Amino acid sequence: MSEQAKTKLTSKCQVTIPKAVRDRLGLQPGDEIEFVETLQGYKVVKVIADSPFEKWSGFLEHLRGVDPDELIEEARGR
């Protein structure tokens, strides 16, 4: 599905991204976008931030194989 949307550069070379495009890309204030060069021109791509949970990946690795019930009992002080 190909839709076209136009906008103009302001005197400061800024643009307003049309609402239909913002909605289609799921853009919100503060989101980052990239301009990616293609053979046909440029395309606008929303930058997907790394998961905020990524830094915790493997954090509990030392507990692998431990019975969860034992962990709960230990946390409860039993």
C-alpha cells in the first residue's frame, strides 16, 4: 500500500511529519527517526530503542536449576 504525504521545509530547514505518516510509523514526541538512503531516494525509519530489560538478561543465571519454591521459602525467611 503506497500513500504519499507532502510537507515543506521551514526557514530553519525543519519539517512537520504529517499526522498520517506519524500514525503509520507509530511516532510519538521524543522518538528518534533515521533517514536511510536508498536507490530511489531516502526513507524515514523509526529507531527502535533497545529493550529496557536487555541489561538484565542473564542477571539470574547463577540461580539456574534452583527450585523456585526453595527460593520463595528462603525469601520468606523460612
